[in-house]
Amino acid sequence: MTLQGPVLPGAHSIERHLIDDELGWIIDLNEMNRKDCAEALLNYTHRATVPLPFVDWFSYHLSNFQYRWSWQDWNDCLEADALDNKFILAKEVLEKCMRFSYYERILEILPESHKRLQPAKPDVIYPMEDGTKDQVAENHEEFERARHFQALFQEKLAADAMIEELRVEEQTGEGPEFDSRAFSVFFAVLLKLASKSFSHNFAALTRYHKTLKHVVANSPTMQQTLLSTLYGCWRNNTQMMLILIDKLLKMQILDCSVVVAWIFDGEDAQQEHSRQWLWEMLNNSLGKLGKHVAKCKKDLETLKEAKQRKEKARKEKEAEAQGEGEGKDDEGGVANQLRENHHLGKQGGVWFHYLLITRVVRSPAALGQEADRRWRRATTRLRRRRWTARCSRREAEVEALADAQKRIFLDVLMKFASALTTRLQEQGDGAEKSLWYTFVQGRMRHVFLAHEPVIREFAVELEQQLVAKTDLDRRAIQVFAEFAALRA
């Protein structure tokens, strides 16, 4: 549901704190009775200023009460526009209910007159099997390829060998390495054979992870082909779509930027812009990217802390050695030193390896105090260089990831603003009240709310870009003003 009414009061105002306190009181007073709590929240005086995830909550509520509801009360949405709030609410609630239950159960609870709200049967779509005779004749080559790949899967062909099957036979120097049409058929057959369950899909993706990774690596076009094929097979099962795309992102087969581009610009996705699952996929992808960046940052901090601890321990050990004197290595100490020196010597070269061995074999008295100090400084410098290089590599990786994350978020928000501006220019002042405009603006608002901590990090740069882009209508970036007011 899109939000209506005034902007939520900023953090500087007393009204904002009053709203927070009142909501807290409602939840505390009704924590033992979910029904009373839900009624109190829905009857809250200032509910127009507070976003509530109503579809998620209501579908979960129905699942706890055997999906009993007075469905006749929703008759007025049966003839409504596809972007009407009531129609979207009813259809999305049933879509979510199917995730808690099963398809046949949803058909049982709905009256016969409510067929327009029925979700599609969540079966896999396999055009190579379900096609008509005319389609088979028209796409004879694809059908033959499908039979070929099916035979290879049944033979359990290795991932490396499957890569060779997807290569372009007569490859030119500038042409693509892999045939996108063959790859689409390959992936469709894979999805069909693994369609029995989630675990079958995961096993198939894991088995041919190397094949998928190699074919789509650094190729947005092939990743778009993969997404289009996935949509073609599982468009009637949005839960499967969400789970598989999440898995492909986790396996680093898909890039978040490609998923974002497909959502906004892909021909397949255009017809799904009124569906909640598509925007759920957008927020899931952005959230997964954010978690990955946060984990890398945490790993970097852990590495820096470990470096500091080792440096501190080294200094304490040197101070202790200076107080007690040197040259008192026992046999066990020599053995340990030899093992450590062997590892250091491999990184310091043959000459340094020779010095390390002579350091242990010959006594400090033979080498002299100066040589001993030089050896200690050399080993210390080598260890520092190793830690510094390791930290530098990790810092570069984190910086690149954070920069990519910022660019993706900026791209998403600019795409929203551009789409709203285009609609305002095409339809004039009345566009703001249209169902399409309020729906898309609501999805933009949701992105801001769902990823507020991340967007806050580069809010200044976002504001500069929005102001600098003079072709954007000021009304199209109203959501940013609402976002800025949250911490004003």
C-alpha cells in the first residue's frame, strides 16, 4: 500500500516523539492479545503518517485463523484497476497466503466470483515440453538443443565439459564466447529437471556452479539472459523466483547491479511492475549487498585489531628481551625458530633464507650483537610488510565494494525519480493523482525507509546529484525531502 497524508514529522519535532510514544503504549498495553493490538494500531488517530506493512501482517494473521474472512466485503475491488490500492491489497494478500499454505487451499477459501484474485498455479513453465506443434516447428533448433542438454544432464556431464558445450562453434576474435540462445535453453532444461523442490534446485545450481559462473562472468548480457530464462520458467511461482535469485546472488553468479537493471529496464519485468514480489526482490538484493559490505568492513576491522595486538605483543617481547639479555636459546627454542625461519625465508628470497639459517646455527657470539640486531629488524620488517600488504588489499576490496554499493543505490533512486518525472511531463499536473504515480512513488518511499542507514551515509552526495540534474521535476524527488525530514 502506498502512503497517504502528510510527511512523518522530523526528529526535531515534539510530534514525532509523541507518535513514537503512543505506538509504544499501544503495543505494550495489548501485547498479550494480537487481535486487540492490531485493531488498536489500525484505529490509531495518526495512522496516515505511519507506514504499516499491511500485506505481510494481514496474510500472517489469516494463516493463524484458517484463512477465514468475509471475502464478499472485497467485491468492490473485483472490477477495479490493476493499480488500485484495494485490488493490489487483495491480490498480494492472497499471494502471500499461498506461501504460508498451498495453491489448492487458496482456491478453496475464495468464492467462485473472486476468480480474478486467484493466484496463478505455481508450476514450472517449460516451453520445450508445453509448446504446440507450430511452436515446435518454428523453433526446431531450440527443441533439438533441449533434447541434447537433457541427455547430457541425465549422463551427469561434468561442469567443465558443459562449458565446452556452450561455446560458440565458430568463434571470431570480437564475437561472444558463448551462445546466449544455447545458454538460455541449457538453463531452462536445468530448471525443469530440478523443479521438484527447493533442495533439487539448490543441488543443481551447486553442481553446475562452475558452468554458470564461467559463462556469465563479467557479462551483463548473459546475466540478463539468465534472469529472463528464470522468469520465463518460474513467473507463476514468485516465491521460487525470490529464493533462486537470492541463491544466485549468494553464489556470486548474479551481480546486484544487473538485477536492478533488469527490474527497471528488462522487458519481462515491465509487466510485473504492479506486483509486490518484484519490489521485494529489489529490496532483498539491496539488503544482501548491504550485509556483504558490512561483513567485509567488520572483517577489515578484525584484521586491523589483530595487527595491533601482534604489534603490541612484539613490542612487549622486545622490551622483556632487552631486560633479561639475549643469547639464551635452548634446543626447543632453536627448533621453533628454524620452523618459523623456513616460512619467512620462502618469502624473503634465497639470500634472506641463508641469513636466517646462519642466525640459528651460529651462536649470537659468533655473529656479534650488531648482526643479531640486523636479523631481528629484518624479520620484523618482513612481518610488518606482510600484515600491511594484507590490510591494504582488504581495504582496497572494501573501498571498491562500498563505492559499488553507493553507485547502485544512486542508480536505483535516480531511476525512480526519472520515471516519475517522465510521467509528470507526459500527463501534466494530473499525473500526481494517478494510480501509477502513487504506486511507483510508494515503492520509492519503501526503498528509502528499508535502507535508511545505508542511504544516510551518502545522503549529501545524493542531494547534490538530484539538485544538479535539472531535468528532474521537483515533485519527483519529494520522497527525498520526506527522507531528509526524518533526521532534520
